[in-house]
Amino acid sequence: MSDSGIVFAVITISDTCHEDATKDRSGPRLAQLIAEHFENPRILKEILPDERELIKQKLLQLSSPEISTACILTTGGTGFAARDVTPEATKEVLDKECPQLAMAIGMHSLQKTKFAALSRGVCGIAGKTLIVNLPGSEKAVVECFDYIKDLLPHALHLINNDLALVRKTHEQLQGSGAAPAPSVPHVCPHKTGKGDATDRNSPYPMLPVNETLNLILKTIKTQETLPNLLKNFKSPVDIPPFRASIKDGYAMKSSGFSGTKKVIGYIAAGDSIITEDFAEDECYKINTGAPVPLQADCVIQIEDTKLLKTKKDGQEDLVEILIDPKKDLDIRPVGCDLSKNSPLFPSVDLSPVVVKSLMASVGHAVPLHKPLVAVISTGSELLDPQDYPIEGKIYDSNTTMLRQLLQYFGFECFVTKVLSDDFDEVSVTLSNIYDEVDFVICSGGVSMGDKDYIKPVLQKLGFELLVGRVNMKPGKPMTFAAKGDKYFFGLPGNPVSAFVCFHLFALPAVRWCSGWTQEKCMLPVVQVILENQSVPLDPRPEYMRATITSRNGQLYASITGNQMSSRLQSIVGADVLVHLPARTETKTEANAGDILPASVLRYDFITKYE
């Protein structure tokens, strides 16, 4: 059993999430972590209520030889509450308990919070399946998985008696292998220093991508007013506010049966409601959407009638009804689309199209809260795209690119500036610009060069530097800082690095501040099949631009040429960012046929159908 293609099962155990799957955050997060850490895993997902027998039966099913699940990770139901029965259900299916693993997880959790002492999760083996109980909170799931992720492959090799892989791990641990393992460049996230002349390492730890994003969203204050308003908003009107005709036809009384009818009037959409009574052998010609007369109870479509006679002026006089009329036929009753005093928004959706359209449908307008964003670029070498070429200088593309990306995703860029590499100019500009905006998205000036002044300026202005490096390619120098409710993103100056970091960090942050739910803030992630024959892996996780082709419902990704971070042309045709894992001794390249996660960059993200 290799580390590739392992079958995992993620089971969320919660009465609440079982009733409403949208409230499950821990299960999807756990599945995401597995997909990022393991190569091409198959992940089975379930949500169960806190019912001991149901949990037990599901564990027995998933650990049976027919399914061959290597590892089951449960989340939830491990506490002290009366319905917390996950450990009890788990113990009933175990052949062997693994108390040391459970204890190690518990001790690790206790270092994070004393409340971990109230978790009763167990670990054990059922057949050839490892079962691990994790707590129910998303934060605890992330912390616990981060602790066990490097233990899991060796544990699964042992359970499946994969002696060669077990022996290899032991040799690496003991340093007794007959031949040295191939050298793989390693970038240590913890190698930090003072960044001075004697120690040129960055003083900032290189954080994982997920940890970086979590820290950003935890820091930014989300806009609560609009979500609460939408959640509690009741429709002030019925839609439709009157009985409306569904068809072009004739409004009449169903008691009048079929046959010849005299056309006594015409009703168009927007006309007033006719309240006068009329005879059973009379009718009104009516348009789609027009108000049905109070005394009429059905509409007969034109296709089911025959014109018998017209007046001198060309208006219809007599028609024949060819079918038997039925009460309420082709009439939309009052409030059938939306009834007065019912919730206008069944769930909170902050899409401007949704909010503005629905509010307009009931005669209301609501200003959407959008953070005020400024985009700046730094670099004495930068020219405005309208300037004449100058030797030694290059045109600034980042300001245009970031402004266009903001607009594409529905946000406005209120200020754009290009600054030279001058400490005072950067300091004064940033100090003043926050009088106008909530966010600054800056490209350049965040690395280790002599003229990279962004981080010192932020410290001078009293910002807390929360992120100084990220373990990713491209985008390692990505910086995030905050001061009260003012936020700063320092993206690398290379255009592709700025492009990738905007999508992974800046866009989710601006959405979160606008009041979006966390699940909607990030780009959607899909599974794609790699088409390139061989793609070398980097020591850091890498995000490559790729074009998507759909074949028989499967998505195939083709990398868009040279991926150098300075080569902006690689965004041409880029539908997704393919997530490539960091290189390991056993996995040095990605190959055609590998299934990889990919972040969707465009609304129309499939370039070609075959």
C-alpha cells in the first residue's frame, strides 16, 4: 500500500449538521486537509446524527473488506453531553485500541486549550482500518490533523503489513539504510533569523497556506449588519400582489362551460383590476401577467380557442372556447411566488445580483457594504503604461491587473498609486491612504532586498505584521498586516505571484469583510486530471496556472507553459490554479493521470469541450 490513492472516510457526527449539512465546517475542512497532504486520496464523506447504533453500523460498513477504507476520521460527538456517544460506538467495532495515539492527540490538544481535557476521543483498528475520533470544532480538527498527518502513512503501512515501506521508514529514522536516500532540497518553515548582515534569513516564519488564510480571516472583522438584515428581512408585499394570468388568452367564469363567448374587454399587464361582474357567456381577452378580473376564475389560452367574429374596428367580438374551463386554470394566485411577511432570503447570499434583485422585487433598495480598497505598486523601475519607454525601466502591469481582478469579482478599487522605492514616500502615502480606504493591496517591496521598505514602514505606522512569509510557490514573501480595522496585503512584485496571492488571500479577505460566509469566501475547488506527462515538484507546494478541457464529464488540466513568477503570459488561458504538493523523497514529480485539486479562477472556467 503506497501513499497514493489511499481511501479515507470522513464522518461528521452531529444532530445539527445532520439536519442542515451547510452547518458542517469540520467535515469539509478535514477532507480538504487530507486532499492537500496525501497524493490522490479517495475521500468518502458522511454526516450522521448522534445515534450510537447508526454510528456503529456505518463504522462496520466502512471498515469491511468490501470497501477497504484505510482510515476513518470522525469529527464530533466526543464530549460530555448526553448525546455524545461517538467513543462508545467506536469501541464496539474495534479489534485493537490505540491508546498511545489517542493520548498523544489529547496531550497536543491540551497545549492549545485546557478544554481539550473534556474530549473523550478514542483511536483503534478495525480489521485493516484505522479509526480516529477527533473533536467537533473546526479549529480542533485542524490542530489534531496537523499533529497526526505525518504519523498516518507509517501507521497505515504497519496495519497493512507493507514491510518494504515500513523498513524504509525505520531506516530513515535510524539512519541505517544501505544507501543514502536521494537528496531533496528542503525549505524549512522554521528557519528564521534577524535578517541582518550576520543572519540573512527572514525573521518571519514561513506559514502553511491554510494556516495563513485562517489567520487572515480570524483577524479581519466581518461585516455583520447586512447578513443580519437579510436574514431577518420580511417581504412587505405579496408576489404577485394580485391574481395574474399565466397565459395570453381569455379570462372567464368556469361555470360558463365551453362554447361561444362575447369578448367584452381587453386587459394588458399593468392595467387596474376589473371589479365589475359579468355574465357566464362573456369573457375578457387578457395578456400574460395581467390582473385577472375579480369575478373570473380561469384563463383559457389562445391555442384552445377559435375566433368567430370581429368588430368593424378589427377588435375581437366573439370567440369559441374549445375546452371545458376549470377553476383556477392558468392563474397565479396572490403570493404564490412570495407571500407577505415571509422571509425574503431563505438563506444569506451576499451576491450583489441576488441581494439587489430580490430587494428590488419588493420595492426596496439596500446599499451593499463593500470595503474600500486601494491598489498600489512599489518600484523605482516602474513606468505608467501610458509613458514612453525609458532604458532600465519596465511597465507596471500589477496595478491594472489587481484593479481589474477586484472589479471582476464585484469590488471597486478607489485609489491606485505607483510609488518609488523610497522609505519616506511609502510611509507618507500609506499613512494618508488609510484615511480613505479599509484595505490596501500592494505589490512589491515585501522581500529581502535593500529597497524593500514595506515591512519597516508598516511597523513604523503601528501595524501588526501577522504574516511575513508563506510556504508556497509562487508568493513566498506574501505579507499581511493589521491595525484596528485597517488591513494591508503586501503581494510579491512578480506579476504571477501577485496574481496567485490575490486569489488565495486578498479576495477571500475582502469577501469576508463584506459579510460573506466563510465557505463562499475562497475560490471553489474542483478535482482535475493532469494532462502533462511530467511536472517536476518543488520543495514548496505550488500553484500552477492551467487550462481546463471537459471530456465526458471529466475535467483535464493542461499547465499553461513556463510558470516563472515573472511571466505574466502564463495567466493567458488560465482557468484554474492546480495545487501541486511539495516534493518528497518518494514523489518528485506529478504525472499525467494524477488527480489534483484546483482552484477555479473564472466563472466560465472550462475552455474546451471534447
